[in-house]
Amino acid sequence: MLKSLIKAWEFGGNKNNKQKTSQAGGFLIGENMFKIQKLDLLISIYIGFLFSLILPYWLLKYSMSIIETPLVYLGVMWLREEKRK
């Protein structure tokens, strides 16, 4: 029972009652449409996961560089003044 449900989910329906796949106006109808929707969902989840990792890291990296740069310049100026004395 479970195997038949898994096969029906993977292939978009029972193979004995297979719908004909046709192309009308550039859209796929039938079994291929199910596969395309499944692939679209996987790609959108993957892209969303990547952006959830990349975006916060990028924001942290650039905000720290904005904060850090003036502090580095102040530190260099302070060390140069001590060397001259």
C-alpha cells in the first residue's frame, strides 16, 4: 500500500490511469506538469535556503567593515604619533 502511494506521488498518478501529456499554448499538461511543479518547489526552497545563509552573513560582513575601517585608521594614527615621540 505504502509503495503504491509513493509511486503515485513520484509519477503524478497511477500508471494504469495515465493522463496524456499535451502541449497547449506553451504549457505542459498532465504528468509533466506535476514534475515541473515539484522541481520548481525544490529550486525555490534551495534558493531560499541559500539566501537565508548568504544575506545575513553579507550584512554582518559589510556592517563590520563599515564600523572597523575608521577604528583602524584611528589606531594607525595613534601608533604613528607614539613612534614620533
